[in-house]
Amino acid sequence: MLELQKDFPNAKILLLGIFPRGATAADPARATLAEINKIISKLDDGNKVHYLDIGLKFLDADGSLSKDIMSDALHPTTKGYENLG
């Protein structure tokens, strides 16, 4: 990120949280990703770097990932991206 700021000093950077992985809320990857997102969220300086976690938009009410949203529990489908709007 520092390299981007050096090369593009006037740029605004939108840093997205890592999307959820695994079909259920109990998947061990979810806890790991939550920790990583917590760490990278601290890069938000309120000025040039802004952190945004949109992962919840992909999840059902029970925290699961529907196959309609992420067929492989990793990559958003067309419908998954449409949920962002």
C-alpha cells in the first residue's frame, strides 16, 4: 500500500475486507479471516485509505453462504455481486 501511495500520492484507496469463506459460520476459516480483517482495518487512516468490509452482504441470516451467492463458498456468483447493490 505504501508503494501505491508513493506512486499515486493523491489517490484514495478503498481497502475491502476479505470476503467470507466456507459454507457455514462454524467454518474455521471464518475466524482466521475475521482476525485478518481486524488487522487490515487499522490501515484506514480516515483520509486517503478507507477500509470497508462488505462480507456480511453475502451471508444468509444464519451466517451461511448460499450456493446461489457463492457456489464454491469462495467466489461470488453473478447473484452474489447483485446482492451488493
